[in-house]
Amino acid sequence: MSNFNKKEFGNNIRKFRKAKGLSQENLAMLLNKTPATIARYETGEIIPNAEQIFNLQWIRYLWIWTI
């Protein structure tokens, strides 16, 4: 069984956000969260719940179709 790495997960959120040209404020607005919460996700201090992870995937999916 592998260990879940919160810091790596947060780095992946940051990479996704930057690759899409989003600021923490933009992503926070899309997820109905505060920019501080996004910052905490990205540092691995906290992890998004299942609903937020689903929403991140949905945003990613929509972005693919708008290109």
C-alpha cells in the first residue's frame, strides 16, 4: 500500500492551476472557497474533500473542451 503525500497532491493542484493560467483567487471563486483555502491545499496543509476533488476534475474537463 502506498502512502498518500499531501504535499505532492498540493503541488499537483498548484501545477494544474498555473498551467491553466488561474490565480488562487480565480480557482477559489470557481470552487466557492477562499484564496487562503486554495493556498492551504497547495501547501498540503489541508486536502480537499471528495466534493472539491470532483469539482477540480470537472473544471479540468471543461477546460479541455474550451481549447
